[in-house]
Amino acid sequence: MGSIFRGRVGAVAESGHIAIVNRLIDRPAAKARIFAARDAKERVEGVVYGYNRGGFDVLVEGIRAFCPAGGMAIENVDDPSAFVGKKLEFTVPPSKGKGKSIIVTRRGILERELRKAARARLKELEVGQRIQGPVTEVRDYGLLVDLGQGLEGLAHQSELSYKRGVKPSEIAKVGDELTVEVLKVQPATRRDRTGRVSLSLRKCLPDPWEEHADAVKVGAVHKGKVTGTTDFGAFVEIAPEIEGLLHISELGGDKHLKHANEAVSEGDELDVLVERVDKGQRRISLAKLTPEELEAIQKGEIDPTVAPKSLKPGSHVTIVIDRVEHHGCMAHVKGVIGKRGRAYLPNRELPDGSGDRKKSFGQGKEVQAKIVGKDRSGALRVSVKGRQIDEERKAVREYRKEAAKQGGFGTFGDLLRSKLDGDDSSASS
């Protein structure tokens, strides 16, 4: 400071800065060295001595070169004067056209350094690690979060909230600080030079499934609100940020619906029962309660928390007739609520000599039947005839066992009569 410096004016910048050199410059030789470095893809050193509206003035080999604003830094330059007087390394990109200007840039150097730092940062990350960083970009499919050293991670839309269908723009904006958890770290490849990091925001939030554990138990009864409709059912909120699916077959009754909005609308309130819970996939299947079923639950006639017996083909159940059609009887399995217990008893599965079906199998009548399968709608197909056949076979097996114990004496008719006599004597007593 204060020392005297003698030299020649090498260049004057638009910003008012002057570059002074203390030696004679052989411009053709200087240009030749710069172009030789370009062809060899080597770096050159230069001193930033000024700036203008488009970029920066740089002194390289004693002659003026131009660095575009986008080539001086990765991010936007807010204060160009901060670079004045700095000696930096540049690369010389291939020239376009026959312009006399010498163009230099630092962008390729900075990007390589950034990738190197990002790869080093990537190696430091571990699955389950929690990091705080600012949001750098909001996209339709998620949020990009700065993890430091030029590394960004993506918090996908599905990992932003426990609530279904939330939009990234509703969660955060650029610059907001978020705490995220590392879900997956994918190492760098040739196609992806910095690697990829998958993040989760919701893992850092209170888990509604833990806060409302009772609400997601099988058999829990709720008055839920419809939050969305699809062609396969309606989503119903049963607790804050917890939704279950009410299948479309639960909504139409006897009608075939193409879309759930033909039966319900967003905001409608429905009485539902938690039928199945998949904690791993965070899925809840719901059953719609009829007023009669809800009343029976409230009176204690039905305990929805008790798991029903097996409803697999071959199981014996008690069904309650709901109505009689010309082709058979519509019914439901006693004690089973919703679609799961819906049953159909076709005419051919009725016992021979049933007579007037409306008298023998009137509405509300309880009938013993066997599950033989399911139809296209998901309803159980049951058979009274099939259960009778099973009982006859069981009686035969019991006869054979009894006969073996008694040394083979008697006939099946004798055993049947003895059982009938036993039943009559127990009934008279």
C-alpha cells in the first residue's frame, strides 16, 4: 500500500478498473499459448480486473479475455466486485466463429470440484441419518433438499406426509429449512456422476398410526369423512391423517357402480368398520355399516373386535336370509359385518323338497350352510345341501368308529335309531 508501480495500461474495464502490466506483451505469442492450452485442454491463469453487463474482464497472458457471468460461478453472482483482483484458473472453450475475443470460463472447473465434493459427501451419508437443510427446488413430484457440499436429495411426494395426495407446494417453499431422514443412498455412476439420495420428511414427523393406535385396530367403528373417490372405491378419513379404503362393492348394494362418486361425494360422513389392516403397506380396508349393524354393535349384540370364524371354502357357517329372489337367497354370515360376510344361496344348493322357499327360507331366518366358493362380486357362495352331505358323511365315519369298538355288530340303521332314541329320551327328560 503506497508503493509506486510503473507499467503500461493493459486494458480498461467498463466498470472503471484499469489493468496495468509491467512488461511488453507479445500479443500473437500470448494468443498462441492460450490457444495451445485450449487444444491441450489445459487450464490457464488469469486475473479478474473488471466487469461489465455481460460478464467479467480477465487478464490472461497479459491480454484481455472475457468470462461470461454464467461462467464465473455456479450460482448467480450478486456482487461482481467481489471477484475483482482475484487470480483464478480458467479453461478456454472451443471458439465459435471467427471472433477476435478470447473467451474463458470457470464453470467446468467448478462443476468438477462440486461433483468431487458431492461424492465425498455422499460417502458420509447413512440410511436412517437425519439431516437439516434448505429446500432448493419444489417440483410436482417432490422437494429437493440441500445436503451440503453441493449434494441434493429428493423427498418424493409420497414421503412428505402421512396424508394421502398432499402436494409438495403445500408442504414447503424454496428456502425453508427441513429435517429429513435418509432412505436410500445410490452411489455415483457414469450416467449419474454425483449419485442419488432418497429422503423422507414424514419419518421425522409424529406417526399418526402410533398416536391413534386404537383407531386402526380391526373392529374399530368410526364415523368417517369421505376424502376422495375413485373407480375402485372411496377413501374415508377415520382419524387425523389416517384413511381407509371403502371398496366400491360396499357402496352400490345391488347396483353395479362404475365410479364411487355415483354413491358418495367428498365430505359425506359414513359409519364404517375397520375390517383389515396392513401395517407394512399402511393400508386399511373398511366395511360400511348399515343402521341395523350399527345399532346391534351399540347394543352389544355384535362384538366387532372378535375375529370371525374361518370363511374359507369348506367352512360351516350360520347364515341369515336377507331376501328371497327367484334364483336364490341373498344372505349374510351371522356375526360377520360388511362385504366379507355377504352370501348367496342359489336354488340348486337348497335341500330337495324345500317347498315354498319364502316360507322355509324367509327373511331373517337362520340357516346352517357350507361355504363352497365366491362369485364374481366377491360374495360367498353357500350350500345347505352341501352341509347336509357333510353331516351325513360325518355320521358314517362315526358309525364306522362305533362299529369297530363294538366288534362290528349292528348296522348303520341300528346306530341311527340308537342316536334318535337317545335324542328322544334326552328331550323328554
